[in-house]
Amino acid sequence: MTTPLMGRRRFIGAGMLAAGLPLLIGRAALAQQSAIRMIWWGGDERARRTEAAVALFREKHPEISIQTESMGWDDYWARLATQVAGGNAPDFIQMDYRYMFEYARRGALLPLNQFLGNELKIADFGEANLASCSMDGKLYGGNVGVNAYTLLLDGAAWDEAGVEMPAYGMTWDGFAEKCAAFTEANQRPRVFATADGSCQEALFEAWLRAQGKALYTPEGTLGFNAEDAGRWFAYWAEMRDAGYCVPADVQALYKFSPETSPIVQRRSATDFGHSNQFVAFQMLVDAELSLTSTPVLPDGQPPQYFKPSQMFSISSKAKDPAATARLINFLIAEPEGAKLLGLDRGVPASAAIRDVIASDLDEPGRKVVRFISDMTPQIGMLPPSPPQGAGEVNDTIIRISQEVGFKAVTPEQGGANLVDEATSILGRA
């Protein structure tokens, strides 16, 4: 039997619960107010790792919702530019060193200095790594990993041909000679010694740097001339005509993702990429891959440098920048997130994080870490920041390399066209 007192207590309790419902609902709504749109480029392995890390972050921060989107390099920059221009930029942006300065100058990226020491705890990344993601004293990205350009090698293919693989210290002439020896002894149908490197901006830059030149000057102008570019296209035209590198129609299928590369498609024994891509390449190929440095010139300058493989940036239009900064920190500076990302975006800038993930690395991962260590004595200075319009210049290199490859223009005309068009792009940027 319910006494009046008990009934009154239940009534009061029910009243208090009813009165508290708006507060609870309000808190629940508040907890769901943080929403992050996240975008990155990359292949399937990067997507798998990133989604796993984001899922763990969601478990730890259920008050933050995250919408993810990824695509290949070719589509990424056009889509990002369209979204930024339309006022619909993602909150979380995977950014490349070349494009960071362009987007920062346009006011599309938020300086991250305000989050340092709080949401973003990356002091142990070191001054050089922080500087590589900065402009005019402002930090515009969290360095995801240290990266260098590399040759990717199918050791079994080279062994079958009885030719020693390209290695550290090899010259450009020596590379051509090895490709000639491979071609003469090769027994694999439809397999060429190398992919066509003429479309690879980073490889062109390494070739220029070995000569004491550069892609861009500190003032933001071209650091090479039409003769330089013509000689570059001519080198690869000779390789192509001799049958040392893949034909133009094969190279044209490459969309700057591991899945579409000639070495993964079993059309070449050598390819090109950044060290952070090595694990993804290896997962797509049955044969054991190796990596080594780009060719050099006798008595030339160091052709390569370490750069941030990518960086994670925040849009200046982000709805909740602090929550986005926490996500960045989880992925690059907290062991649980960094372990899930692995080395796909480069060797972590933090020594502490490198130590944490070392025990989980497989042999391909250990090869990447050894490559970075072996490269250290050969590394030159980080080049000046790319000028606004550098991304469009890169697209122009790709297009003109195809025009030369299909013999629509001569290498010399391609070099002249590249300089003319690049100069025009930089002039209006």
C-alpha cells in the first residue's frame, strides 16, 4: 500500500526528473554540436588506416561526429579548390607542402599557434619540422611524417635479368645503363625496366637540384629555363624510344596512386614515389620491393631533402577548430592514433612516437625507417616555399610530359612550352 508520504516523494521525484529533462536534452544536444568534415587523398591502404584511427577517436570522443571523404591525388585538388571557392571547405584538410603556402596566402587555412600546448601537443616534433609547416611565423599544419622521394624496385625482376638493382650513389647515366642491361636480358613479356619519370615533378626537382638549380627561387620565380626542361624531356624520350621505360599509353594510365602505377600493374621493374607510399606499394605487389635514392650527378649537389610527407590543416571556416585540432593531435601525437596510421604518410616527426610504433612495424615498415636513416647524410636543404600557382605548374608538367611522350611536341618544344606556361601561371597567381 502506498502511503501519502511515499506517493508525495515519488511525485516530487518525477517532477524533478521532468524538470531536468530539458537540461539533459540540452546537454545531449550540446554534446553533438561538434561536427568535423575530414578530407584526404590516397589509396585504399591509407583509407583503411585512416578510417580505423578515426573510428577509435569517435569512441573516445562520442560528442564529436566526423564525416570522412577520400580520393586520388588527381581529383583531390580540384575538389578541394571547388569547395574552398564555394565557401564549403572541409574542416580537416590533408595538405601538401607545395599547396600549403598557396592556401595559407589565400586565407583558407587557420593558423594553429593558438592550439599549441593545449589541443595540439607537438613541441617534441622539433623546430625544423614545425618550421616546414609554417609560413611567416605561423603554423598551418601538423607534420604527419618525414618523407623523401625514392626509387621503387622489384628485386625479383632485376635478379631474373641478372642485373644489379639501382642503388645509392648511382648517376643518371648509370641508371640509363642499368635500364639498357635490363632490357637486353629481360624475359618478362610487356615488362619494362622503369616507369616514365618525366611526369614526376619531385624527380625533375631532384635532377635540377643535382645541378645546383631548383624548381623555384626564393622570390617565387622559376629556378630553371627552357633548355633545362628540354634536356629533362629529352632524357626520357631517349629512354622511351630505346624501350627502356614504359610507352606513353601505359604511363598515361597512371593517376598518381599506387594502384595505378606501372610497377603495381606489372609493367615496370622500377617506379617512383615518396617513401611514405612504400608500404602501400608493397601491399599491392607479390614480389618483394626495395627502395633507394634518386640518381645523382658526378660532383653534383645533394638532390634530395626531407619534407613533411603531408600535414593536417584546419580550414579557416572550420565550425569547431578546437575539436579539429584534438583530432589532428590524436592522429599524429598520441600513440593509439599514430600506430593505426603507421608509416603510410611518412616516418613520424616525433621520436617518442617512432619508438612507440617501432615494435609494430613489419619488414616493409622497417625498410622505410632504414631508408630515411640511410638518406640522412645525403640530404640537402629544404627548398624555398613553393609560390602560389605551384600546383597548377605541377599539372602542366604532367600534361606536357604526355604531349612529349605521345610525340605531339618535341622535347625541346615541350621544355619551351613548360617555361612559357609556368611563367604565365606564376605571373597571374
